[in-house]
Amino acid sequence: MPETAIAEAPAKAGTGEKILQVRNLEAWYGESHILHGINFDVNAGEVVTLLGRNGAGKTTTLKSIMGIIGKRTGSVQFNSQDIIRATSDKIARMGIAFCPEERGIFSSLDVRENLLLPPVVRAGGLPLEQIFDLFPNLKERLNSQGTKLSGGEQQMLAIARILRTGASFLMLDEPTEGLAPVIIQQIGHTIARLKKEGFTILLVEQNFRFASTVADRYYVVEHGKIIDGFSNSELAANMDKLHTYLGV
Amino acid sequence: MQALYAQLLVGLINGSFYALLSLGLAVIFGMLNIINFAHGALYMMGAFVAYFLLSLGGINYWWALLIAPIVVGVFGMILERTMLQWLTGLDHLYGLLLTFGIALIVQGVFQNYFGSSGLPYAIPDQLKGGMNLGFMFLPIYRGWVVVFSLVVCIATWFLIEKTRLGANLRAATENPTLVRAFGINVPRMITLTYGLGVGLAALAGVLSAPINQVRPLMGADLIIVVFAVVVIGGMGSIMGSILTGFALGVIEGLTKYFYPEASNTVVFVLMVLVLLVKPTGLTGRAA
């Protein structure tokens, strides 16, 4: 499928309004050229998943959108504003929140401090009561050191803290990595509920079985490019291709 | 016995300066990862600002306690913005060399204009005289220095360990990239932190002026001992710096009483022992 066709694929879900448009995004780590012209869109209210093997460039794509990759070119439009040259703190204040793969829980902060760390950037964030309703474990462990939580609880904390900020566009990098099936299921329920609340989510996953339970659309990343894209209803028809892409 | 108490008091006063200076160094090292060798020179600048305020503007000690840390803190922030920020991500050695160079330049400029001898700075009227405690005579100004330093140290510790702003600082020490991606302006926070650390040094300089006079090399004499204090307490540890500062001042004072020949070296002997037993310092954590 040609890249331009992928970029302009209409959404099956959401309002149809393009909230994020990525065009010819290239990124470098030092001398290493990682992204070679990424093109895709995300529509308001939908969950879009980037699939791909290790090292394909999925995480780098999220980091480039968030402005935490030193050298990047191309165009990233968020709510029709180009953010390719903006610093990460400005991008966050425009309403994009990032949950990193390594979770980024701070060891010198307790759970409450970790939860309250990201500033509220705009109205509309979830109040703490609603966050504790989503993640009841966190309420019981507010005074524990952040890194003393289990892997699943740390992942919940990492998602929970960006929900307060008022950001409407969430980027979740491999939220299920290394977690037990029961926790993965809980994360899946949470993502589905967030979607219902009106959040737009860009998800990076290697576990496409999990992704298929929450995503509206998929893009496949390989060697720093989007090589394919389809909606959830087209998933069954694309399974063979997907197995080849992901090597599963 | 009177002599012992007198040495204890001297130890507590020196400990106050050690604590304030090592606290500033710990804050700066924690946030900027820079070993700030310019700290002694900035301490000296604090004393000189107080001296200029009094001799040129007739502005008294109490205002100097407020103005000098602000003036020197702003000078520090300019240093950070124009020079130190470019060292982000480089080896510690670069920061050490740059700040050492800054210290030499600042001290050289002041020495050129004011020579090496001390300029007098009078104790404020409200803090003149002393109190007879029964077992010793306590000069009021010295008691004030100990109590005020302790209050400032505890307030700084509270700010960093118990407030939302402090949580931002601690988080940025661990992972500045992620903290910035949450919407916090980390470069501005780094600049303000450097200003805070430098302001603490200047405050110590003002407190020191009536006791030690105002001299261009007053910081150079002190800074090596302060670095030993920071190493013993643990680089980057706030409470470690405060406790070690006061404790080492007292130990130094007691050594002056029991074995004066070792009083100038006892801190360094302790540093060697601590490095042998616990290289991260008494309260420091392994990287």
C-alpha cells in the first residue's frame, strides 16, 4: 500500500477530525538514522496502534512526536499546529501526554508525588477520585516509594499520572510489556474506558493480540517507515501479512 | 572546661558555614551534576556585596542578608545560562575545570582591587555583646549564626524533600528528559536551582563577614574543607550535607581542644576513612 494512501486512510472510529498528522518524519540518534519518512494520521477519539518488530522505530516515532529526540525533520501537526520544532515541555502543554516504555517511575518520589508530578496543562483532566476508581491499588499505596510497586502497579501509576493533566492525546509505549495476563487485561479495560471518556490514544505494541482488543486502526512500522495500515475490521483479512511483518 | 566549650562553639560556627556551603554544593551537584568549584568565590562575593551595601549605600546587615544572596544568585544564574548549561551531558571534569577557572578569575579580580588583607564589617548593634550561660560566655552574634544557619538548612531541606517544587527538582535529578516531557520547564528549573545554591553560599558569606572579615581569598581557604564535607556526607545528599557539615565542625573544634596539631587535617583523615569504608559517603546512594 502506498504511504500516502496509508497516511490519509479514513478512520472507522472517532469523530473523523484529524488530531495528529505526521508527514515525512525522520529522526536520528547521533549519527544513526532511525526514522526514514514516517507518514500517518490519528483522528480524534480513536485508538491507533503502531505495530512492528523490535528496533523498527515505533518508540522513536513516539519520542519524535513528543520532541525528545534531538534531531528530527518533517512535519508533525497536532490540532493543526506544527510541533516539529517545539520543545517537549511546550508539546506537553499543548495537550500531548507520553507514557514511556520503561514507565519512568521516580525512585526518590512516593506514589502520591509521582502521581502529582506532571502539571495540569489544561482543564478536562480526570480528578483523583476517578483515577483511583480506575486504579484502586494506587490509593492504598500512596505513601510507598514509587519503585517499590509491582510492575503492574508501576504501569498503572505511569498511565494514571498523565490522566490528571488534561491532555487529550495519550501516547502509550508498550504498556503491557512484562506484565502478567491478568494485569494486561486490566490495562486493556482501562484503555477501552479512556477511549469511552473521549481520549485519543496512540499505542505502541508488539503484542497485537492485546492491541486487537482496543485498537481502531493499525500501522505497521518497519525499518523506520510505515509499510502498511488497516482498520480493526480488516484485521482478520490481514492476519497472514501481519504474522509475516511481526515474525510471529 | 571553659576552653572546651569555647572550641565547641567555634566548631558549631564553622559547622554552620560548612553546612550552608555544602548544602548549596549538594543541591547544585544533585540537579546539574556539576562540581561547583566556584562556590568559594561566590561565598566571598556574598560577603563583599554586604560590605559594598554598607560602605557605599549605608544599607545595613539585615538588608544585606536578603540582598546579597539575590545579587549573587542572579550572577550565578547568568553564569549558568551563559557557560555551565553548555556542559550538560559532558564528563564532570569539564564542569570542575570551568568552575575552577571562574573561581580564579573572580578571586583574582577582587584581589586586584582589594588586596589580600581583610576589610572590617561590624557586628550589627542588635547582635553585639554576649550572654553568660553559667558554664561559658556566648557571644550573641555567634549564637545567631548557628541558629540562623540551622533554620536556613532545615528550610532548604523542607523545600526539597517535602514540597511539590522539591518533588519536581528530585524527579528532574533522576530523569530530566521525562520531567520536561511532562510539561515542566527543566532548563529554567536548573537555572533557578543554581541560583538557589549560589544564594546559599552568598548568605554564608554575609553571616561570615562580621566574624572573619571580608577577604578575596576567604572562600578559597574554606572550599577544600567544604568539598571534604560533601564527600563525607555523600554527593547530592541534602540531609547528609547538613548533618555532616555541623558534625565535622564540632569534630574539628574538639580536635583543636584535645589534639590541636591535627585540627587542620582531621576532616581529611575522616574523608579518607569514609571513602575506604563507604565510597558513596555516609548518606549517599550508589549510582
